[in-house]
Amino acid sequence: MRLGINLGYWGAGMDGDNLAVAQEADRLGYDVCWAAEAYGSDAPTVLSWVAAQTERIDVGSAILQIPARQPAMTAMTAATLDSLSGGRFRLGLGVSGPQVSEGWYGVKFDKPLARTREYVEIVRKAMSRERLSYEGEHWTLPLPDGPGKPIKLTVHPQREHIPLYIAAIGPKNLEQTGEIADGALLIFPSADHIEDTALRHIRAGREKAGRTMEGFDVCPTLPLAVGDDVAGLADMFRPYTALYVGGMGSRKQNFYNQLAQRMGYEKEAAEIQDKYLGGDKAGAAAAVPHTLIDQTALLGPVERIADRMQAYAASGVTTLTLAPAGFTLDERISALRAGTEALERAGLA
């Protein structure tokens, strides 16, 4: 099992720290450094900045938002980043959510599975440097009855095949991800539940495409906090968990809330959402069960984290992406080093 690092969103007051964390991860032998985007910093700019100041670590988008860019633009960005980084780019895609898609980008959040499938097909075709033509429900290239002609990408990516990941939560999206992608970006993964909540759906998609799980990268992100007080460490992530389970989406359409329900927290997920959407964010955080946080984060001393890493590896995870917590750069670097130590103690390095 390999290790990754997730820098999250740039512009949160720790930008210089984020670069130092990425550089330390590069020195420690972490496999990939991911950057996110929502409606603040964009991922490609951050990744180009990180790639220019690291040597070996891959850089990946977790995620590039599908409603933010035309697929051909995403292919251009991926090819450029792969070329500039010396073949170190990984393309992570996702549909974002209805609030961001419709409120920020002005793109209807409808038929996300079909849109994702077409988007991936166009991106792959463009990156292969074929002349680009496509007829689908959501995109037609070139536009009919106009001056447009099929053209091809002029940039040569470093690699013939840039790894393509999809951020997936729901069963149908997970199955499609197994069918059309090279890896899955997962959030709130529990080693105890990942088979039922994710892997069996991914496996079904792989089988539909006539493939096995061989070579498919199962890549969840977990918060990491090191110390002896497990309960106290878990409390650090109460607001984060409450935001996603309670407030990331509408009452009827919150994928993270639905995931918590599939993990057995139906009553708790409803309470968190009721409080969060009612404006009681502190109450929503207090309502998050300790077990939910502990199951979806790496908490405790190095020995305990090593045991959890063994469980994730046994469950089928191939790249474990860490989001090290800390209020200072030293704390985050220390957590990063503890992740490496734990992987070695687990016998997985």
C-alpha cells in the first residue's frame, strides 16, 4: 500500500506551509500529492506550483470539477501538467455538488452519471491526440452546421496514458467509476465498511468492463492526527464531519449523509443534518458519534495507526491518502513523518 498526501484547498492561511508539507512528503517517499478545488483556489495552478518545487512525487487533482471546464480544456490542462511535471500528473475528476454546480458555475446538476461518462470519453479521446469528434447527449463536437472542424491536441503529454480517477460516493457512481476509470477517490472510508459501501460496486463495474481489480487504484483520503488522547483527537474533526454529513448539500441531496446512513448511522445522520441546516453548527458537531470519526480517520499513537493501516490494506485500499492535522507546520510535518513510520511498522512500506 502506498501513501499520498492531500493538501486540501489553497488559500486557507497555510499556503507556505502546504508547499513545505508537499516537499517533505516528496522527501519521505510519498507517492502522490493531491490538491482540491471548490469555489476558491483552482487545483491546476496549485499543482503546477508544487510540481515545480518537488522532484519525485506525483501531483493529482482531487478534484477538477466537471461543471467548471469543457472536457477539451481539461484534456489540455492534463497534458500540459503531465508534460511540465515530467510525467507526474494524475487527473482526478468529479461532478461537485448541486450548490456549487448551479450556484457558482451556472451548470444544471442533472444526469451526473451520463455527463461523467461522456466527459471521460472526450477527455481520453483528446489526450490520445486523435482528431476530436464526438456525438453525445451532453456534448457534440464539432458543433453541427458551423465552421468547426475536428482538430487534435498539439501538446504531447509525457506519458501515453495519464491515470484518470473519479471521486465517487454513491453505488451507481462507484460502479461506473470501476468501469471507466483507473482509480477511485473516496472520502469518509471505513476499513470495516469499505467492502459494502464502495469496493463491491467498483468490482461490479470492473467486471462489466471485462476487467479485474488488478491495477485499479483504490484511493481514500483520511484525516491523520497523532497522540495518545484518541477522544480528544477525534473532537478536532467534529466540525469537519458535521459540515459534510450535515451541510454539504440539500436535505434531499447530500451524498455524504447518505454514506453515513449506509454505514449504519441513519438516526445520527438525520440529527446532524437537522441541526446543521437549522443553524446549530455546534450542536451538529456534538451530535457526530465518536465511532464515526474514529472509523474514518487515523487517530492515536503510531502503533494504533499502524494497526489501522493494516486493516485498510487488507480491505483492498492501494493508496492511502493522508490529510495531516495540526495548527502549526511542525505539527503537520510531525504527523506526516508518523504516517511513514506507521506504514513501516505495519509492514506495508
